Amino acid sequence: MADGVALCGLPLGELTVLVVTALGYLAAGDVAFYYCQRWARRDGVMGHY
């Protein structure tokens, strides 16, 4: 994007790495949220500030 290249103008390999990386971060965040939510529910602190 720094050189003025549009997202659809990226080579297929770079676009694939971009999508896989984004999905990896999304999955890692979802797993972390799931386990933190389970932990909070088990300790009974959901909704407490």
C-alpha cells in the first residue's frame, strides 16, 4: 500500500500470506477469548467490575 498498489493488485502469493496471517490472528484471538471467558465464568466474576 505504501507504493500506491491497490489490494487487488498484489501478487497471489502475498495476498495469500496476508489472508492466512489475518485468519491466524483471528483464530488465536478467538481461542484466547474463549478460554478467558471460561475462566471468568468458572470463578464467577462475569459481569463484575
